[in-house]
Amino acid sequence: MGGACNAYGGEQRCTHGLEGGGEPEGKRPLGRPWRRWENNIKMDLHEVGRGRMDWIGLAQDRDRWGALVNAVMSLRVP
């Protein structure tokens, strides 16, 4: 086996591949994800009425960012 596989105490362990040795089922969609993390942030800011806010500058201030995250998360609680 290759360099990624090692034998410990007579047991063969391999760090690559999937359990069972099979291939994953289905195909991964091509292209970039439809919704990126940045898009989710912008949508959340829009939900709380701060759609045109400089969210990158806000994220650098932990206290203000935490307050905003708490406000958005409280909207999602049923």
C-alpha cells in the first residue's frame, strides 16, 4: 500500500478512502454553491432591517456583531 497506509500492531489502517472501500453515490453539483456564506449574512441583515450595513466592519467589533447575531437568531426561534 502507499505512504498514507500504515500497519500498527499487525492491524492494517488506511487514512484515505471511504469505509467499505466503495465510491460515493450520486454526483456533486458543478459550479459554485448557490448560496454562499456571504449571501447568508446579507440576507440575515436584510431580515433585521439593516440590509445596507457595512457587515464586514461590524464583524470586526465582537460586541456589536454578537448583538446582531443574537437579534437574527431570536427571529428564527419558533
